[in-house]
Amino acid sequence: MTYCVGMMMDRGLVLMSDTRTNSGVDNISVFRKMFSWHVPGERIITLMTAGNLATTQTVISQLEERMKEPDERQNTLFKSSTMFQVATEIGRLLRETVGERQEANNTRSKFTASIIVAGQIKGMEPRLFMVYPEGNFIEASPDTPFFQIGETKYGRPIILRGYDRSMSLEDAVKLTMVSFDSTLKANLSVGLPLDVMVIARDGFEPLFERRIMADDPYFQAISSSWGEALKTAFHSLPDYSFSAKYRA
């Protein structure tokens, strides 16, 4: 399992993914789940993947192989005229890859995967999509301004309570780190290092890109401070009493 978050902000896009892949408690590895390509001044496209590793790596490899093709029309990432077209083609590749692997192995569930697609093409708005194993996808909107894939349930309440589309990109990264810290504490299938990328509106290249290791001083400070803040908030709540005062 893994955990990835993509958030749409007024100022751009904030993306974060973990790197843990495990096939049991005794077989844990580190694999990148975030992949990005950009043409300075023209476009930037970033993908985050969750699910069966062989499936997602096949999709990424096919996209990268197309960049080497002499027929430029095959270059999905750099020749598509809109982010919608990019998401459509990635959905098609994912659906075909999942179908081929399920057919070859005579199973319907083992090879499922999902992908977050984020980016901007010059002259258009930044866009954020979540692509399902079936190849269909949804786009972020004011009602659904962020997407999560993988082990989502532990970090989702943090984002729901703290997210504000108008917040600074720095605060958005901080909020995402808190979400990841809560997930790391609750689920061993999500783990450090973490990859973070910030794409500023009309920037067309990463504004900020970093791998967060276990000894990262800022992430350690976030983790310890958030834990203490929760304890303080808990003790500030009204005391519960067994007396009749709080009975229905």
C-alpha cells in the first residue's frame, strides 16, 4: 500500500507521496511513486501512483518510451494539447495494462492501481485528476479540491479540517505533512522517505521539490509538535462527568 495526496490551491498544486512498497511484513522496499516531466515555460505534468507496483511501473515505462518514438503524435505527455487529453490517455494505458495482467493471470483484483495526474499547460489553468483502474477519471473542483490514493483514511480528517484553497503553498505543504504523519503513525504499509513537489501557477517547472528522510529536522518537529498539540487540545475540552449534568 502507499499514500499520495494532490491538492489544488489558488496559487498552484501541492503533491506528496510516500515510497514504501511491501509484500508482507518481511519484504519492504523503497520505490518512487511520484514522476514528473516538464518543458520550461510550456508545461509540467506530474503523476503519483498507488496499487500494484508492476502495473504502475508499466504505465510509467510506456509513457517514457513514447518520448523516444520518432512519431511525435505518440508523445502523450508533451504533445497533448490539454491536461484532459493527458488524463484520458493515461487512463487508457492504465485500463489496458490492468486488463492485460488480469487476463494473463486469470484474476480480477490483484493488479489494480490508481493514478493522480497533476499539471498545467501554457494558456490554461492548473488541473488535477484522479484516474481509476478502469481508466475513467474525475477532476478536482471547488467541491472536491484534493485527491488521495492508497491508504487514505488516516490522513483524510486532517486535510478536511485544515484545508483552505487560499492558504499559502508553504502552509499547504505543512498541512500535508501533518496528514502523512498521522498516516505513518497508524499504518505500517506507508513509510518514509516522502517525496514532495510544489507547482506554482504558471511556473511550468517545480517551484519546490524535495525528498523527506526519516531524520529530516522539520518533519520531526512537525510530528512531535502535532502530537503535543493534540494532547493540549484534548485536555482543553470540557471534562466528562458521570453525574446527571451531561446525561441526555
